[in-house]
Amino acid sequence: MARDERLHEIVRILSSYGLQFLYHNQVKPSRKDQDPENLRLAFEKLGPSFIKIGQILSTRIDILPQAFVEELAHLQDKAPEFPFAEVERIFMEETKLSLGEAFLSIDEKPLASASIAQVHRAVLRTGEEVVVKVQRPIIDDLLIRDLDILIRLSRKIPKELVEVVDPKEALKQVKANTLIELDFRNEAQLLQRFRDLNANIACIGVPKIYSGLTTRRVLVEEYIEGTKITNREQLDLLGYDSDDISRKLMLAYLKQVFHDGFFHGDPHPGNLIIKEGKIYFIDFGIMGDLSETTKKSLNDILQGLASKDLDRMVKVCLELGTPKGRVDKRNLYADVEMLFDMYLSNNMLNVNLGTFITDFIRMFKRHNIAIPSDLTILAKSLSILEGVFLEISPELNLISIAKDYLKESFTLTTLMQKFSAEKLALRGYAFIKDSSEIPSSLLALLKQTASGRTMLRIDVDQLDDKWKDVKKMSNRVVISLIVAGLLLSSSIMSGTPGGQFLGQAGFVIAGLFSIWLLISIFRSGNL
């Protein structure tokens, strides 16, 4: 289908679900409560590429309002099976091998058929059981085409719907990430990196990748046959303790986030398999990769929470995000303080980590501060993970486990890592360099002071608003003086021959000014 033809189809389907406001640069005045569900239904109607786009958007709470994000999360990543002959063709094109040359056997019936790929179970000629992930025919072209159309339509998305993030730039970022995801070699590298980082964690398992059979559109990895993590009945029969599984999963995930800065972005029950005493993570299509700056900021936030240091928290907020306009620090302090009150009361027994991160991100949005996209993936993944914990260990106090882990993490060893020889050398060099400039800077300041050229700049929070109040007060004082002058002069003139008329007129004018002044004071509410 040609791009313009597809554009007309998208507009027609969105219109049929009452979503014209998405591209008419205005918010629909009524029935907004149905818009999130209608958007999901429209995306389902538009096919596999839009289902995938909707799933990506459901992880970005910084782009869409919460109601839309929650509704898009209900999109099921299911698509019609494509013929096995297409699997054979794509595998041959990518690997230059037939299925018979690579495998002893392969099931024609897929294990799963999703929007981007279809997965088949197979046995290598070496006897190892594997899964073969084959990309859906031309899905890369269709997905990129539809994203380009959405980017084009995004210019007309109303500002009331997307307040902080530029929707065009956000969708371009989604497109860039999608291009990475469409190359399965990238997923293989992510899987291997995750495997290496967790190699020494006894309770965590990661499938083996077969790089010789992995290409841009084909991924071959070890098949993990075990028990789904939420199948409590089966796990009990096998002798597993659900609370022990939850505790180990929680600690492993905290290590991924706060130590590695590289975590599984979609830890739903289908991607967590229990086998031979290990929790296996599978499906590495969505991964969170925190920058060193973001990881440091998250650790600073936790330390700020632990020490109840408001100044530190606000400082981290401003460092972590990018202000898109003027930030009212007084209100920001108030919001951070509210988070303290909400999440540090009752020993945090009823607090969800995902909820905390989500509220934290919403706070950024309220203050017109854009945040790194990897934080939104973290919020989404923690919310998914908490659903897993509630299903398998609803009585377990996860917050206390998290606090114990974080307490152990901020030890002398962690502290000494911040003062490694390399970092000390760099900071020492910066200190010496800055110190050498102090005498010349001080001399310049003394010269400016002596010549009368020193200027003192004072920044006052909300100076414009305060200056308006000062001007109003000054105007009222001036008017009061005028009224007093009129009353005094009118009294004098009323006692002189021929001045009675002017005196009475002065009294009337003074009375009118007094009434106007009283009305303005009453309206301002400053009595």
C-alpha cells in the first residue's frame, strides 16, 4: 500500500473511532473518557505495526497521559500466523542454509505469532533444543512507514494532550529504537550482555545465544522448558518456596537497576521461567539501559530519601531532567516534600516502587521538566514486576527487602569506589587548576571594586509577581495621599469666600477615589 493511501486509511480509521482531535490540533470537548479505549481499538484495527507502536507508547508515560498509557498496555501482541513456507524462505535468505541443514527437526506450528516475529521450536543437529525467531515478512518496511506517518501527523497533536515532550521528537526517538529492535543481532548482543552481567548470580539463568545462526531477521537461542513463575500450584509440587523466589527476584532486579544500570524491560510472567532452581529471564526485545548519570542520580535519590534531604532531592531532580521552561523551585520543593510524606510514612509498608517512580516522573511533568526515556521504561517494568510479586507472594514485604539491599549497597566498598585513583587524580587536577585561577580572579574583583565597577546581582524567586505587588501597593499609597490632599485643600477652600463650590467638588472627587480604593482592596483579598 502506498504511503499516501495508508495515511488516508489511518485518518479514516481514527475518525471512525472519534479520534479526529489527534490531528486537528484541538482537544475534543466531550466523551474524553472513551478516547483511550477508542485509541486502543483503532490501533488494533490498523494491524500488527500499530499494535507494536501502541505497545511501545504504553511504556512511555512521559509522552501520553496516564489513561492512554494504561489502555494501550492492554494491547495483545498477537498476530495471524504467516505460512511456514515464508519461514523457510526468510531463513534461507538470511543464513544461506536450509532448515534441514541447520536443524534435525523444527515444528511447523509456531509457539507464538506476534506483531514483529514468529517463534518456532526446533532441535539443532547437535541435539540441543532451541527456539527460532523469524521476523514477519516486510514488517520492517510497514512499521517504519507507519511511524513516519505518525511523525507527520504529530505536528497537529494538541498541546493539551502532550504537555512537556515534543511529540514529533518523541516519535522520532521511538523510530530510532524500533530500527534497533528490528535488527535481531542487536537483541542477541543485549542478551549476551545481560548473560555476562548476571553470570555470577546463582539464582538467575539466561538462555544461550547461537550467534552463528543469528542474523538481522533470524534469532536462534536456547529453549528454556520450565514452569511459569506465577504457576504456584506446580511450583509447590516441585518443592519451591514462592516467598524465596520473590525475594531472589527482587534482589536480582535491584542489582540490575542500581548496580548494573542494565535491566530487563518487560518482566511479565511469560518472560520469567523457573527451571532447576533458577529464575530464567527470556525475551530481550525491550531492555533498560541507564546512563552513568541517570544511574548516579537514582542512587542519589534513594540516599536523599533515606536521609530525608530535601535540598539533595531537588538538586537531583534538576540534574536528572531537562527544564523546558521556567521552574518554580518553591513549588518543586513542596512536591518533593509531599513525596516524602507519602512514601516515608508508616515505614513504607504500603508503598510500591513502581508507583513511587511513576509519581516521581509525573512530578517532573507537572514542573515542565523532560526526563530521560530510560526512566519511563524503569517505571513500567517495576509496575509489571510488582504485579508478579502480588500474584506469587502477596504478603511479602518487598520494601523492607529493597531497603536492606540498598543499605548494604551503600557500604564502605561502594564509597571507596567513588574515590578510585583515577577519579581522585581527575578531581585533584580540576581542584589545582581552579585554585590557580583564584588569585587573578580576586585581583580583578578588587580592581573593579576600587574603580566603582562592581555589580551585585540578586535573583529573587518569582520576582516579576512580587514586583507587581510592590507596584500595586505603591499606587495605592499615592492615591491615598492624593485623597488626603484633596480633603485638606477642600476643607480650606470651603472656608473661603467664593471657594465653597470648588471645596464641595473636591470632597466629591476625594470620596470617589476613596470608594474606588476600597473596592480594589476588597477585590484583591488583602485586607
